[in-house]
Amino acid sequence: MASTNEDANLDFSPRVTKERIYSDLDLAFGARTTTDGDIFKKTDAASVKQSIKSLVLTNEYEKPYRPEYGANVQGLLFELIDEEAGEKILDRVKRAIKRYEPRAAILSIDVEATPDYNKVFVIIEFRVINTGIVDVLKVTLGAADICDPPFSPAPPLIESTPDQILTESFNGLETEALINLLFDDEQNIYP
């Protein structure tokens, strides 16, 4: 039996590895009209970031044939926001990413709540496994951005005199024409 270089040096491996590029479809489904009309795709860190966002926003039983897929945090938004609810959100997000996204290594997860605006922000810092790129994803749970602020501010107070009637209209408070509102005691009516 002939001795080869591989037998003498056991630290050496002739195995060739190929760096794998992660890619997914862009979920916006925008068409590349300038080239061939194909759909845009996301690669590497952008692909992993999109996948984590989709995973966090998915509830259990939403994905067909995979009932346990997702972080299932939307239901926690209807509970009182306290430290315990924040810990539950953090645990569910961490468990879902570890189980369903092997391309990412979690570095940190922060949960910030703004109960006045009915929003919870989940900030995830992760490292892409094959490239080592560190990225941050901020996911907003709760109210839509179009409801920010959730209500319009109150109109300014207008002081009225006894001779004015204030009415509310779509443009805010307006004053009508001056009307004498003095009550006639003798006739028991308003003139």
C-alpha cells in the first residue's frame, strides 16, 4: 500500500468547501422592469433579515402544514404590557429564531413597549452564520403606522361669552352669529 500525503498529515483535509450564498424572493414582489421583468431577490444578510421578520410576525397555525411555525407574539399584545409580558415576547422570539432560522445567531434581543401608542418594538441583533455580518432588525408589533399619533390633538379652548353659541364642525370649533340668549322671566321664553 502506497503512502500518500494525506496519510502523513492528518491535519490536512483535501475536502473543498463552497461558500453558500443565502437568497430568498423579495416579499414586496417588485418586478425588475429595466432588465427582464423578473422578481427581485434578497441575498445574504437581507435574506436572513427578511426571514426573521416574517418569522416574528407569523402566529402559530398561520402557515399550512407547519402549525408550530412562528413566534406567536401577536396574542400577547392584548395583555397588559409589563415586565412579564416583555419576557414572554423575548422568549418566544428567541425560541422561534433558534428553531426555524439556522442561518442566524442571536446576539441580543430587546423589547420596548409604548403602551400609549399600542406598539411593542422588538429589536433583534443577529449575525449571519456564513458571512459573519452583524445586522439589526427592528420589528413593530401592534398598531399600524398610519395611526401614529393614534388620535388628533384636542382643539384649542375658546372662551365664550353668554351672547355666543359654540358649535362643533369638521373644521374645529366655530362661533355662530351673535344671538341674544337672555331669558325673559315674565313670558317664560327665550326671545
